[in-house]
Amino acid sequence: MAEATTRPGKGTYKCKNCGTEVTLDDQGDQLPPCPSCGNKYFDEV
């Protein structure tokens, strides 16, 4: 599980609340809160 405001690494993360996917393209990118519902917990896809 990944949490918003952390830097979990490159990959695609799926919101645990609504299923929206967020892709991080760089190892140093910070995972934002879900752009659809504001949730901060994600699963790596």
C-alpha cells in the first residue's frame, strides 16, 4: 500500500476508495492525493 505525499517509486497506483489510477513516471515523484476523491491510500497496480 502506498500513501499520498510519499515517494513510492515509478509505477501506477490505484486509489483504494474509487479506483482512479495515478501514474508516477519518475522515481522521485511524490504521490498526490487522489484527483477524483481526495483519498490518500493507493495500491500498486
